[in-house]
Amino acid sequence: MKISNTRLSNLRRLMTERKLRGTDLAQLLGKSDAQVSAFAGKTPRKGIGDQIAREIEQVLDLPTGYLDVPVTVDEQGNAVVLGTTGRKLPVIGSVAAGVWCEAIDLFQPGDAEEWIEAPGPVGPHAFILRIDGFSMIPKFQEGDKVVIDPDLDAQPGHFVVAKRAHDKAVTFKQLRKEGEEFYLYALNPDWPERIIRLTEEWHLCGRARWKITDL
């Protein structure tokens, strides 16, 4: 797939997910509706170039290069990375993730159970978390691999890894906000402890960037 087609496909998926119209995107970019329609309308007249791709990623709070990575959508409607580029990242479970959160350092060969190439640009401390348990079904199944980037800021709605201070327990949840309080939220409606208030006892270790699925 050409890079322009990949960018357009990713942009359309994101606009659908976020319920954005062309006029909304134009306002975010500070461009006219006609300018945005030319590359993101129903019948675009030109491709999304490098400069506009980076501008879109910036206003949509996406990592640089996000639009350039080919993805597909699985049966649950999740975006799944198809291509792989960049350095190899360690695949670790929740116990190792707790150690990673304490001492942000680069894993060395032999420290991780598996190494997978990063699907796109990532920060220097990124790793791949293997999901344990069923608290995040149906979006995340046990055994799924998720790229976690500690160098990204986490906002409400993002999926994050958090560590509890007193027992070093690590959990993967969605970050939510109600009023001035932040919470860790389990997507599984049957999970016994579905909502955890984010107190000083909890430390956010990183934000999820991609889910990697073995096809």
C-alpha cells in the first residue's frame, strides 16, 4: 500500500473512532474546510504529504509517524499493526513490568522472554507488555501484546500501566477522570474491582501505543 493510502486509511479510522468531521479537523489544523477536504474528503484530490501528516499527528496527540504505520481492524474492531519497523522491544509480563517501572533502563539480550520489532517510532524506554488476566476484555485478551511507552503523556481515555507502591503490583487499565479525581478502570463489567482511585500510592509507568496481534 502506498504511504498516502496508508495515511488516509489511518486518518479516516481515527476520525470515525473520535467522531470527528472534516470541519472539526480543519479547525484543529487551522486550515480551511476546502484544504482539508482536498486530502481527507470523500474523494480526495491529493495525498497526505509528510508535513500535513506530522501536523495531523500533533493536533490529534499521536506519536510521530503514527499515520505511516499500516494497520487493519480485527473482529473486535481493534486497530492491529501490520508492518514492523524500528528497534526490537522486550516482551515482558506484569512482574517484570514492575521492575521496569522502578528502574527505567534498557533491557539487555537475555533479560526478556521474547523480542519483537517496534511497529513504529517509540521512546527509548518502550517495552511490550504481555496482558495477564481478563480485566480488560473484550478489547484486550489474556496473552495480547501491547506496546507501552513511558515517554508519552497519559490523558483520560488512554490505556496505561500503573504500579502500586506497597506491594509493587502492576496493572493495565484505562485512565479515566471524574471531576478532579483520576481512576484506573477495568473494561470487563464482571471484574470484581472495576474502578480504582488513582491515589499517591499508584505510579503511572507508561501509556499504551499499539496492540500487536499475531496473525
